[in-house]
Amino acid sequence: MKPLVQATPSGLFCPPGDFYIDPLRPVNRAVITHAHADHARAGSTSYLCAREGMALLQARLGPDARIETLAYGEKTTRQGVGLSLHPAGHIRGSAQVRIEHRGYVTVVSGDYKTAADPTCTPLDPQRCNTFISESTFGLPIFKWPAADSIMASIEDWWRENRDQGRTSILFAYALGKAQRILAGLDPDGGPILCHGAVARINRIYRGAGVHLPETIHVDDIQDKALWRSALVIAPPSADHPAWMRRFPQRSRAFASGWMRIRGHRRRRAVDRGFIISDHSDWEGLMATVAASGAESIGVTHGYRAEMVRWLQEQGYEAEALDTVDRTGDEER
């Protein structure tokens, strides 16, 4: 693999362009694929992101962060290196980073998914010589059910709980996952309540024109009887006694790709697990690698060794890139 992008202690680095992609520590020039906390860290001198994700990144980094933006597909240069951002389909504003130097093209995927999502721009695979892919769910066991069937299961669970006078509490990552679920819900199913962390992101999505059903901040509920028929969407961090005690009759569920593995649901100790992820499953990963046309593949965080071995068996030049392993992150 040509060293257009290298793994360093500070993250993925493009030496000829002198910039980092999703750096792990503060740097002078950071290109950010999306606004999740494990990709967008405060402290760098300057940032570049997709215009669609600007408001989310500003909310993550604070008002003083110096952020430049590019529209999807718009080209710029950094020290003679061509740079453009292209939709990744992960969450709103997520981007693949396309880098071109002396006729050689490398694409850094960030996180991506092939599944349809009404809250963000769909993945747009890019042709390149080297493709750097995540491998969060880089095993064949990970295959996602159809999104409409999962949403139907969530609504059935909500309905059953409502009939029993139980609050339905669904834990989902506050940025991206929660909004994708909200966009798929029947707004006539009952009151939809949101934890404050989810409500803050909802405001940004709505401000960008993303349609979400009406929701109520949990703290704004005066009639406690509403809780017994409500669906509450909250981040996993809210699953602690101090926050949960307001819902004495409840059923708890978790929305994550990790629910594909039974042991993860047991460890979460929830009543239901719904298999829904903002990442590609195995088939999506392989389809995106093939669509890139790349002859060499770099594999980052997740099941790196397993995915590299499989790619090599298929004839690819593949290697694991030594970045922080984020396999356990709750956003998945």
C-alpha cells in the first residue's frame, strides 16, 4: 500500500497534505468524517467537515472551534493534494474522505452503512486505488434484518407494554441512531418522550429540515399517567437507578447491531434487543469494498484481523491499520 495515508499515534495521517483524518489527539489540521465522539475530538487548531454535518460538529466541539466545510463532492487542495468529501450514510453529515495525489487515489471511509436511512444522505461509493474501511461488524455472522421489520417489532413491543401499563424505554445512541428510529415510528402510536441528550440532537436535525415525529422532553411531562403509554428514547448512559426510578412500571430494550449476538443482550440485562445499526453489516462491507474497485484495502477498528484474512483469501492486498479499537462503543 502506498503511504498516502499512514497510521500514526495521533491517527490516520496524510503526509503530503499535512492533515489528519479523525485524529486521536489535538493536531493542526483535522479532517472529520462525522460528529460522533470517537471521531471528533476537541483541541485541534482547525477542522474540515461535510457541510451537512457542520451544526452537529459545532455542537460536539463547542462554539470556539474553527470549522471549515465542503459540500459533498466539492474539491479543494491541501499542499497540492486533492481532497473531497462524499456521503458515507452513517449519520447526518458523515463523509468518506477522498484524497488524490500524483494520480493515486485513497478513500478513507470513516464509518458507513449501505442501509437506507431517511435522516441522512445515502452512501456514495468512490472508486480508488486504496480503500480504508472500518470493520466494526466485520464477520459474516453480522447480517441485519430489513429495517421495516425491525421498526414493526419495536412498535409491537411498545403496543404490548402500553396495553400492560408499562413504559417502553428504548436505549439508542443519541446522535444518529435515535433519529433514525424516530423517523421510522408511527406518530399515532402514543406519546414519544426523549431524554435531554436525544432532544438536543433532535433540534439540530429538525433545524436542518429532517422530518421527525413530535416528541416531548421527559422532564416536561406533568401528567405522570402518560408515562404508562409512552415510548421513551434515551442514550445507554441513562440506564442507571437515579434516572430510571421515575418509571416504576417499565420494559427496557436496547437498539444495536450487537443485539445480533445473544450474549450482548444478556450482558445489557434488557427485556428486548433490536438489531439496528448505523454501520454496515458483513454484506454491506464487502459490497462497498468491491464497489471501490481498489486493489489494496486498509482495515481499521473492529474485527480487523478477521476481515483482512478474508480479503487476502479473495485476492486483495489487505492490511490492518493500527488505530484505536472502538469495537465496544455503544453507538454501534
